[in-house]
Amino acid sequence: MNQFNELIASDKPVLVDFFATWCGPCQMMHPILEELKTKIGDSAKIIKIDVDQNQDLASQLTIQSVPTLMIFKGGKQVWRQSGVRTAADLENELKKYF
């Protein structure tokens, strides 16, 4: 949890994708996040966290379905959504916190 807290403590927005390797919709998110990264460059961070390998963190953040996407700014959660989202949707959400 300490390492996670360090990652989300950024002044830049941090998009966290909570996923599972066995999850079909999670696999659909991978190319979407790659596209998003090329669009936003260094203005935000994108982090992927496997819920099966980080069960304590997933439990603390009440991740009940995957994919769950969260945006953090300065260590605080500012947005959360479950399910597949388009790169354009995610870009619009992130831009609110640049």
C-alpha cells in the first residue's frame, strides 16, 4: 500500500486500471490505454494493477469488478468507473485534472 500511495501522490493525474488477466473486457482496455498514452504523453501517468496479485489493495479500495478505472490527483481519488471506456472518454476525464 505504501508503494501505491507513492505512485498516486503525483501532482499530475494518475489513471489506475485495476484488471485481471482472465478478464476479457480488461484485455480490451490494453490497446485503449496504449492509445490514450500516446494522446496525453507526460501530462498524466497510467498504471495497471492486477487485482489477483494485489488482493489487499483491491480490497481496501473496494474493487468489486474489473476493469475498474480510477483517477487520483495529489493522492486523492477524484474519479472512478467500472467497465470498458474509450480513449476519448478517458482523455476527457483526465483533462479535468491537468
